Amino acid sequence: MKILFFGDMVGKAARMAIKRALPAYKKKYGYDVAIANCDNVAHGKGVTKNTLREIASFGIDIMTCGDHVWDTSESGEIIKSKKEFNFLCPANYPRFELDKGFRIFEVNGAKIMVINLIGRVFFQRYPDCPFRAADRIINENKGKVKVIVIDFHAEATSEKRALAQYLDSRVSAVCGTHTHVQTADNEVQKGGTAFISDVGMVGPKDSIIGCKKEVVIEQMISQIPFKYEISDDNSAIVNAVLMDIDEETGKAKSIERISEVLSDVF
């Protein structure tokens, strides 16, 4: 099974970039399923029904989230509506039931389980332990599915690496999200689990992790709180990973980084 996993999608530039990129990627890579982290897809803060419907119409099959999951008023309805949205929120957030953070999907006759988790290191919120949440989900679904992919939305590379090592051989992939900067540590670990600390970002290129650079720089100099403003640059960086997973064993064969810039996306 070939899985295309996109990093954090930021605003309109991300949505338009996905619209343009997916047909070309389908032809080039022949992937079976497309997953995207949508934590910033609705103008930088959370998700809305319309933005999820939009990227689903472009070809994103499964959508994950992170610490901005409740930043819009529609989040609760989206989370409850399993029929319309293939959307996951972090399983280890105490305010959500565990089963909102994972689902088993059928892809071309094969099954894949996607798990969404959030880290604890450097986060102001206090989620439950992602290690124990992963254990519980995997153990409760033992024998149901071989291919298991985790979106670990976390700040610290050490925490992401630790989870990947902890779950090596038990899941197919641990893909880090949240920092919006693609790391160069993609590998298949000894036990067959694909790993990357951070997949990166899909969003405006001329920005600081998607935000207007002038606003961020001014805040760092003045230390005065600022309002998050999405960059209006219409050139988009597209970061993703392509993973090849053995459907019989659930072991990863490869994980390849994808990074390109698309101009004039809107």
C-alpha cells in the first residue's frame, strides 16, 4: 500500500496547492490513499465543514488534526459526524472519547488504521499520555488490521522519536506533525516502522510557518502579543512523505520525502 501523507495544511494557499498537486502526484507516485494534517486548514486555525469538504473533493481521503482542533465553532459537529468526514482528532485529549482519535478504513480491498495523537512536551495544554493511548488502541484492535499509521502532533523531536522507537514493529509508520518544518531524518527503523520527526507544511512559502513574517518578527523583537495572520503569498510550499507498506506484514518498505514549491496557486 502506498500512502501519501501531507504535513500541516495552512490556509487557502494549502488548499489550492493540494488541488493542483494531487492529480500530478497520483500519476507520478501511484499512491493508494492520501492523508493530510488539517490543524491549520481554516485560515490558520482549526477546521470548518467547508474547508474539509473542499480538500476531500480534491482527493484527500483521511484528515487528522492537533492542538487547534477546537478553534472553530464547528469542530464538535465535525468530530461527531463520522459519516460525512473522515476526520480524526487526537485520541489522548481528555475531553474526547478515545475512539474519535482512530479509525479503520478500507483502501482497495485492504485495511488501514490511522491514529491521531498529540504530544505533551512543551505544550501548554495537558493531554493524556500518548504512549498509553497508543498501547490501548493497538491492543484493542489486535488482529483487525496490519497497516497502522500514526500522526503524532508534537513539538519536541525527542518525544516523536521516543514514540516511534517505543512502537517500532507494532505500527507501520509514525509521522510527526506540528512544527511546519520538514526534517531530514526519514527512515525505516529496525522493526519495520517508518518514521520522520516532522512531515513539514503545505502553505504559503513567503512566511514564517505560514504566518506573515513581519508580524512574527515584530512580536519577537517587541515581545508584545500579536494576532496570528496568515501570509497572503500565493506561492506554496508542499511537504509530504510517500510511504510503501507491505499489506501482509504491516512493515514499511520505504519512506520518501517530497518537497516542492508551487507558484501562483490562487
